[in-house]
Amino acid sequence: MQVAQVLIFGDAGNTPHDKSCLTRKNMTGTICAMNKVVPITTSKVAEMFGVDSSAVRRWVAKGKLTPSIVTPGGHYRFLPADLEDFKASA
């Protein structure tokens, strides 16, 4: 799975469209980066569901929520589809 490369403001070649894309949030809380979906962190998922991040980690441990990406450091990253499936099953 590829992770979208996010442009940093001030990089050469950024267009106004790129900048507005980085600052606009879509309905799932993810940020658009050059028309690609940026994975959502555990803390952002917790914020979206109104719970503590430890609750999200428990959901993962119990198999209720499956992250799309686990970083080498063991941090979870979720895609909107992960959250939609979880929300539908809850």
C-alpha cells in the first residue's frame, strides 16, 4: 500500500490548488493530498468517535477495528474505508 506524499507549504512547485487541498478536510476527517487519501492516526480516530485513544487501541486488540497500516514503531493508521466498516458494524 502506498502512502500519499504530502506537500509542505513553501516547496517549489506548489500550486494554489495543492495548498487548498492540504487545508480542506473531507467528511471522514482525512486531509486530501494531491487527490490521495492520507491515513488517519489513532488520536484522530479517537477524536472523531469522541473516545480516548486507548479505546481505539482496544478496538484494534479485540479485532473490532483493523488498521490499514501499522508503522515500524507499532502505530496504527486507518483509511476512511476502515472507519466506515467499523461504524457500520457498531
